[in-house]
Amino acid sequence: AVIRKTFSVPPLGCNCSIIGDPVTKQAIVVDPGGAHEQILREVQKLGLTVTHILHTHAHFDHFLASGEMKKATGATICLHQDDLGLWNNLELQCRMFGVTYSPVPLPDYCLKDEEKLSVGQVSVTALHTPGHTPGSMSFHVPGDNLVLAGDTLFRGSIGRTDLWGGDFDAIERSIRERLYTLEDATIVVTGHGPETQIGLEKETNQFVRV
């Protein structure tokens, strides 16, 4: 099984995940919101080498530590191109929330829908799931029945669509067509708060029911 460690990071309690291949010890970090020292400590503890830094979307609380993470690891920063506009407005986002701004380099690579990334022997599929933001992505690890859904799907809830570029119809479609079509047993790592499962959300989610 894949190595996985998920923990919340400041400033807004975003869930950051480290996904590693037990054989090659290569890893990806998904959504390094803040606290790069903490993330790097966890990576070290697990004995992993970070090759890619993936972002479910470009809200500041999901990528504040990306620059420091890249400096420390040399990993490739990945984002969907439809969120580049948000990424470029990091300073403005920080100011609106009263959070200290420190510049982050542009993403190195734009991920496309259905693109597969290999982390050692672990395969990760990027799914474009717009709605919370235009370029929101979910990362599916089919071999481990796991999906990192960012702020698209929460336990019993869905991501906000009243922020920059949000679209309720789009998020509903993304959840229905891209996430609810995954196996019911799939564990969902949400952008904030507790994990859930696809089957549970299909039955109980008050916003998007099957």
C-alpha cells in the first residue's frame, strides 16, 4: 500500500497530504498550505524524496508553502492552467484575509484532465473538477482507493462557490460526474476537516445526492 500522511496546516487548516511509494521512496506533496518546516519534517520522518508538489486549486491557504517546499526539494510545482489567474493574485488573496504574503514562483507544469503521474510505482490520475475554482483538480490514486478532492467535496458538504471564479452548477457536475463515479469504497481526503467515503456522500451529502 501507498505511504500516506495527511495533516492540517496553517493558516486556515488546509489538509496537506504526503503520498509516497514504499519501494522507490519517491513522493508527492498535495496542497502545502503553510508551515513548510512541518511538512519537510514529516517527509524526512517517512524517509521520502519529494518529486512533485500538486495543488488541488490556487487559493492561498493551499499553496503558501509551495515556494519554500520547492527551494528545499527541487520538486515540480503542478497546477491546472485555469487557476493560473488566481495563483498570480496571491498577494491580493493574502491581503483580503490579513495573511502575510511571501512570493511563490509560478507553477512549473500545468496538469491536464485525466493526466497520469507516476510516483515511483504509484499511479496518480489528475481529474479536472471545476466549480470551487475554474482549475480545481482532484487526484485519484486508484490502486489505493483514494481521492484527494481539495475543496470540491467535504464530509456532508461541498466547496464554496461564492469566491473568485466559483460556479455552483460546475461543482455539482464535477461531483456527480467525476467523483461519484469512483468506487463507493474510495476514501476522500477533503481540503479541510475529516475524511469521508464516496458511497457515504452519495447517500448523505445534503448538497449533491445521487
